[in-house]
Amino acid sequence: MSFNMSDSKVKLLIAGIICGLVGVCLAFFGNPGNMAICIACFIRDTAGSMGLHAAAPVQYFRPEIVGMVCGSFLIALATKEYKVTAGSSPMIRFLLGIMIVIGALVFLGCPLRMVIRMAAGDLNAWIALIGFVLGVATGTLALKNGYTLGRAYETNATGGLVLPIFMVVALILAFTTALFHFTEAGGGPGALHAPVAIALIGGLVFGVFAQRSRMCFAGSVRDIIMLKDFSLITIIGGFFVVMLIYNIATGNFHLSTAGQPVSHQQWLWNILGMYVVGFAAVLAGGCPLRQLIMAGQGSLDAAITVIGMFFGAALCHNFGFASSGDMKDAATGEVTLGGTGPNGRIATIVCIILLFIIAFVGNKRKEEKAE
């Protein structure tokens, strides 16, 4: 069995449309506004459900995350692409995962949600796109300058099963026992979700097509900058257009900076947050979505980055790094502006400094000695 969707722009566009339709279904059946599917937000919610942080408004075990990992795993097995590999610099990869989520939760969304917010008319997301592109460009410069975390090698096949099995077991326990935490109805974004079966199926389908198309938000921008290759951006374009049509058709498109769901208007920190995400994603070898997909198809390097993202989500809410969204009082109509607090600003600056150290001070490609 083989259906490669990365060998033509038409196939990539189709994959983007299908992923967009999955996003539409998840939004229609109850996922939070402008957050049909967001890797950073869903990892944050899942981490809260597992008790890794105590922020009650964002605690829900998101089946979509499990579905994407398992969808990638199953299609990689079916197409004989499943290969368990591991490389080097595990602690750097773990740290990059942490920084990806810190940047994302300062902005309030991963690159996937950034595009979803853009398709809903959220101008804050369009502004954040500037930071994301600049971050990817900086990471690309590091690649050209010899940055590398080392080559991945084939390793023990059992290791690749750990993450998919753990996620499936956790999913079962989350919805059959009282061990996990869940946001109460009306208590925040964690209380808004599609039915479990729809969320899981949606994640599986998304995972399959993301794996077959090599979907990656950071990779698409990196390829344009480094190779002048616009192929991967095609899938992002297809995804964007579907979400745009859905938002216009349902009256959810509002071209503004104010009044957007789970969004804030601190433009500088939106830009810097997504700068961190773009920069760290290139250094790690893929955006948050791509890390999940690669982990599912056997990359232990990506699995370490995913674990880092869970840890980063816990840090964000345990230490106040995450931004808050603008809030409107339903009774009075008064708007309380959200944004990034001092802790989040300090964390963002520290992440940028660390990324420059990782990219341009260490981890350079060693020149082979002439014999």
C-alpha cells in the first residue's frame, strides 16, 4: 500500500483541503472558537488533564493528539515507512520542545492555530505571522551556517511503540476512570470540545494526511527561504482556504484585532512569541504538528521534543508564562484586555537568547579531517 501525497502540488492541495475539512468538523462539533485544532493548546489542555498543571480552565484530555500520533503510526506501518530512529542531543531537543510551547502560549496558539485565526480574520495572528517568518528565517540562517543536532540512526524497534501505546492507554483511562482532571462546563476553553469519537477520528484522519503530505508549517516557510520551493506551502494554502470559507459561511469571520476568541492585542509579544516558535521549530526539525507526526512514525528524537512540549505546557501554567486572552463581560459588555505578564515576557526573552546560543554557538557541523 502506498499513496504519496508529497510528490505534486495538486496532491498537497488535496491533503490541505482534507485537513481543513477535519478542522471544520471539529469546530462545528464543539471545539473552542478559532481553535478547531491547535497542537500547543491541546497539549496544554491534556497536560492539565493529567495533573501536570492546575489551571482549571484548560484541563481536558484532547483525543485529537492521540489520533494524530496513532494515525501517523498506522499509515507509516501500512506504507512500510515505519522506522524507529534516534540521533543525538536529546536534552537540546527536549529544551526546544519546551521553548516551542512557551512561545506558542505567549501568542496563544501554535502555527496551526495561527493559520486558523488568520482564516477567521484575527489581525493579531496576521501580525504574529511576521514573527513566525522571521523566526524560521533565523533558523534557516543557522542551518546554512552549519547548525546540526546530528544524524538519526535506526535503533531498537520497541522504543517507537512507547509513545503511541502510552497515549492510547492514557486516553482509555481518561474517559473510563476519575483519575484525570476536566474543566467544568462554562469554566473555560477546556470545557469546549467535540464528542470523543469525532475528535479521535478527526485526529486519526489528520494524522494520516499530515504524514503522507509531510505537512509542516515551519518547513513550508523554510523551503521557500532556503530552496525557493513553494510546494509545502500549497498544503497550508488549501487548509487556510477551507477554514476561511467555513468562517465566512457561518458568520465567524471578523476582520479585527479586538473581540477575537482566546486572543490578545499585545502585538510585540505576539510577534516575539511566534518568533520563538519559528526559530525553535527549524532547529528541532519541524513545527509542533510535524513533531507529533514524526514521533508517530518512529522518530525518538521527535518523541523527546513532544515530551518537552508537555513539560513546557506545565511550566507555562505553573509559573505564569502563558498569556491570557481578552475577556468580555457578558452582562456589562466591558472588555478586560489580556496579554503577556512579566513572567511570560522574561521567559520569551530567555528563550530567544538560548535559541541563539544553540543555533550559532554550539551544534555546528564538524569538518571532516583530510586523511
